Amino acid sequence: MTDTTTAHDYDALVIGAGAGGLCAAALLSHHGYRTLVVEAHDRPGGRAGSVEEDGCVVNTGAIAIEYGGILEEVFRTVGAPFDIRVPDPATMFRIKGKDVDISRGGWGKLVNGVTKKGASLLDGLGQARRGEYPEEEMTTEQWLLRYTKNDTMHAIFRNLCAAIFAVNADELPAKAFLTYFIEKGAFKAYGFSPTGTGGLMQGLADAVVARGGDVWYSSSVTAIKVTDGRVVAADVERGGRLERIEPRFVVSNVGPSATAALVGREHLDADYLDQLDRDLRPTANIVVNIASSEPLMDVPGILTFGLTRRLCNMGNLTATCPELAPDGRHLYVAYGVPRPAVGDFEEQAEIAATLADLHDEFENFDEDEVLSIRVMKGEWPAQRSVAGFDLPRETTLPNLWNVGDGVRTYANGGVQACAETGKLVVDAILALDARSPAIT
């Protein structure tokens, strides 16, 4: 590697082109900040990205794109295309062998469809709607046991925890589960992108460049330099060279732990480090991408299962976006969550259990039609922390923030939650910086 080149002068550096980072970068560019995005991969999106596998556009994590919220607001604000198609119905549940649409009826239809003794559970949900939440230490499983021992009901709650937060019901705080479904809006409307989630995220990257910013792919920030308690520079490895960036603000989308490593723990105060070490709990899931020659299910959106070993839900992508696969192939993505989802597990056994569920649920499932199986864990987790254990977006350093999962607002989930972190950080930067131009 050659010596460091002449320093580059940017207003803002965004580390990582995931959903949170790209939303922050596009908004910063929109507000007149010359912004650089540095991304280690050769494409945008991170765990909301896409790759090609055997002629199919396969997502690297997230598939469901919510509309009508902050994510869509960011796209509209920066002028990026928000091209999604909405399945109808979007969400269904497999209850006692039947696929049930609860878009009309909600929790009442779901609970009463599983057990005739659902009044007590519905009353518990009603208490949460009135703001009467269980204590922080109680898990979702423990809360549910207050009202029912029905195996199918417990399986559905487990699979909802798994589908939204990539954890089991005994690993997720009940307060976080209930807050998401009661306050954030249960069974939200969402769609799929016909270009893949990564194609959608490309629009945000393009918005950065259109406003005079840059996006460097296949590049890595190797260190963040601190002087007098502020970030003053960052070193970026790019094309065999070491570039020096001197931004006024840094926004990191690589997770609080990785950000701390780049800064050096000696520059972060003890309380922040204690919280980082204590609270961050990365979760895992198993992603099975399938391109079948025959349809596996009639459900046009996402199907959440009842009694299964590990399989929690499955999305039917080509029902609404046929261009994601070649003619004659049906593209699905199935998600399994291991036991435990937090901590170590037997990877091959958990994959086998997920595949066994697919055989049980779909009689024409053929493992030869599996495109890929990804286990998301460790440095590439399903979630960087269990919901309810996110860190603050602010760090010890006044011009350094984190975005993305791991710093979400309480109990929020999905790409929407990551977009929200990006907007909140940009709002904080605008509030701090008197030179910010008005929204154009």
C-alpha cells in the first residue's frame, strides 16, 4: 500500500451503505452537506442489499419495505424512486393447516382462530393498548404464559418474535414485543421491490452523488482519528491506497462495537463502554432462498407459521415481482431462527431443522431448488442487538453518531427502524450546525 494521499475535504463521512447510512447520507446531501459514503462491499444496501444467484435477484437480508412511514418520507424528500409493489393480502398466518388472512380482524381474528379461550389473552393485549406494559425483565414467553398454554399460540408468538426481531419468545422482552405491535402498528402494510431491496437502496446512493457527494465501494475505513475529544479525520483503504478524510461529522452504519474499535476505546467514556459491552446482544437467523419450478404456496406476500421447529415465515417474491426470477421460476425466501438466537448454536442442526420444516409445510419442496442458505450471525448478524437493548445514537464524541440496527428507537424494527435512525441523526446534525442551509 502506498503512502496516504492528500486529505479529502468532506462535510460528512458516512461509514457503511446500509439502509440507515444511506438514509443519513442522502438527507445530508439534500441539506447541502458534501457527503462521502464508504462501503466495504461492491454494492449498496448492506443487509438490505441484493445479489444475483442463478439468474435470480436474491436479497441479502431484508425483503419487506414498509410504506407510509419515515422510510418512504426519506425517499420522497431526496427524490429517490420508491418503487415497491404491495401483495394483497400482504400478511397471512398458517393456523391449523389453513392459511388465514387477518388484515381484517387483526389480533382478535388471529387469537380466536387458534384457541376458543382467547378472551384472557385479548384482555392482556388490551392492557398494553392502555399503556399497561409488563416489567422490563419479563420475556414475551413469560408474558404469554399468563394468559394461555396453547402450543399453537405460543408457536405463533415465537414465530412473530423471530420474523420481526430474529429472536425467540424467551429472548425478547415482552414490553418490546407489545410496544412494536401496539404502538408501531401491528401487521403493517409493506411491499417488495421489483429491483430487489438493493436496487431500491441504489436510489439513495444515486441521490448522494446527484448532490455532489461520493460513494466509494470496495473501500474500508481503517481508523477514526480523534483530537481534543472530537473526530478530526478518518483513514480509508481504497484501491490499494490509504486516503485521509477530514470531515466535520461522521455517521457510522457498521454498528456500535465496530465503531468503537475504529475510534479506539480509550476515546469513549466508561459509562458508554459499559453499556455497549452489557447491552448489545447480536441475534441470528437462517435464510433459505428457493427458486422452484412449481409454485409452493398461493399466499402472495409473507406467510407466518404456527407449529414448526425453526421456520418462522416465508415470502413469495415473484407473485408480485416476477422479474426477480427467470420465466418459469418462482422465487421464495424462508427464514428460520435458531435456538438460541442469541449466543452459540449448532449451525448444521439448525439448518437441518429449518429444511425439515419446509418439507413438512410444502409437499413439493425440493432441496435441489434451493439457491443458497445463509446463516446470519457474528459480524453479519440478523440484528445487531435484541430489541429493547439498543444503544443511543450519540457517542461520547460530539461529532460521531451511529445509525442502523443496534441504535433503533425503542422496540422499532425492520428497514423502517434503520431509516428512522438516519433521519434522527441528520436532525441532530442540523440542530447543531448553524450553517445548515434550509431545505430545498
